[in-house]
Amino acid sequence: MPRFFVSEQPENGVLTLRGEDAHHAGRVLRLRPGESVTLCNGRGTDFDCSIETVEKDAVLCHVLDSHPAETEPRQQLTLFMALPKSDKMDFIVQKAVELGAREIVPYLSKNCVSRPDKTDKKVERWQKIALEAAKQCGRGYLPAVGAVVSFEQAAEQAAQSQTALFFYENERQTGLHDALLDGVGETVSLMIGPEGGFAPEEAAFAAEAGLTSVSLGTRILRCETAPIAALAAVLYAGGNM
Ligand code: SAM
């Protein structure tokens, strides 16, 4: 079933696709009146619709039913990702959205090699990647990609979650399995470091802030592999797979 994000609320039982989405529905997918389409408000609600009219710049959709989106994880997952080199963040954002992250918070830590002084254009690009990935995998929420913050800000925000995980390459005591033996909270933070890893003082700051230092096993994963492994494991532990 074709799926589109809409920012408006239904008006007299009608939702309208405009611009690129209208073009995609009418010209690319060649949807016709009477055909079914799902419109999602990007905040967890799906509208099952039947197409009423197809014009060049607007496709009117009659709302038949609305219900909570069925494609979201049971937990609200936030990925805190240290800025990696080159365009790895594009890949990480795409995979994190497919794996159900509700929000992605990029941050700058001590060992980040990439230290751009202007990041708003990058964040704009990552947000576009998040939208495309959310459409492709059928998300019920349009994940937010936040502005780049400092390590300290990220750690303090991450610590607010019920389950706050600091994925530390030097962690030797606590594996992720043991850390989640008592279950997964409704809100989960996953904090991942850059290619150079975390500085010891950052690990100490994170522990002080209340994050749980956990290991992803005895091998060192690349900074673009670790978030995928961590998100998948937390999804599994949270009963989403
Ligand atoms: N430069 C570090 C080293 O050689 O030890 C490796 C950093 S790793 C490329 C990037 C990030 O992925 C780490 O900071 C951590 O967040 C995560 N990571 C990778 N392997 C991990 C593991 N075995 N346990 C926990 N976190 C891991």
C-alpha cells in the first residue's frame, strides 16, 4: 500500500497530497480515484484513505479510517551518535531510521576527527535522508535529526531515558545482555562513539551522569556497525522482533 507523510490534519474528512508527493502519487505510481493509500501524520497516526481526485499538483484523499501506526517499536529509541568521518553519518541515519530510532542526536566528542564549524546544512541533509528512509520502511513517526550538540549535552540528555546505554569499547564487565536482564524501559538512549572511541574522562562523565556502560562483545565494531548492532539487539530484547 503506497504510504505518504502529511503534516496537515484531515479537513472535512479529506487529506491532500501536494507538490512532490502529488507528482509521485499521480505520475510515478499512477494512482487513480478509488485506489487505496495510507497517509501518516508523522506523529504515530495512520489514515487509511481512498483517492478522490488526482490533479497535477494535488491528490485529494478521502479518509476512511484512522488508527495508531503499527510500525513503531514498543520503546522510544534515541540514538546519540558521535560525528563520524566523511559521509558515514548518512548511512548511520538511514539504518537507524529503518531500525526504529525515534530521534538521532549527533554530537561532537573529544576524538571526533570531523569537526565542521557549520553543521546546519549537514543536519538538513540527514533530516532528508531520515524522511526518505521513513517512507521506504513505512515508519509511523518521522524521526527527528537534532542539531549537533556537545558530548556533555548528549550524555546528560541520554541519561534522562529509563534505559540509558553507553556503548563503550573498553567495557569488560557488563555485556548488553546482562544490562537488559531486567527488561527494556519505555525510553531508551543508545550512545555510540566515533572512530577514535571514547576518552576515559568521557566514560567517567557518562557513568557520573547515570548511563550504563555496556559492551557489544569482544570485537571492536566500526562506528557505523555499532549503532546497527546496538539498535537491533535492543529491539530484540524489547520484544520487537
Ligand atoms: N578506537 C576504538 C578502539 O580501537 O578501541 C574503537 C571505537 S569504535 C570504532 C566506535 C564506537 O563503536 C565506540 O566508541 C563504541 O561506542 C562502539 N563500539 C564498537 N565496538 C564496541 C564494543 N565491542 N562494545 C561496545 N561498544 C563498541
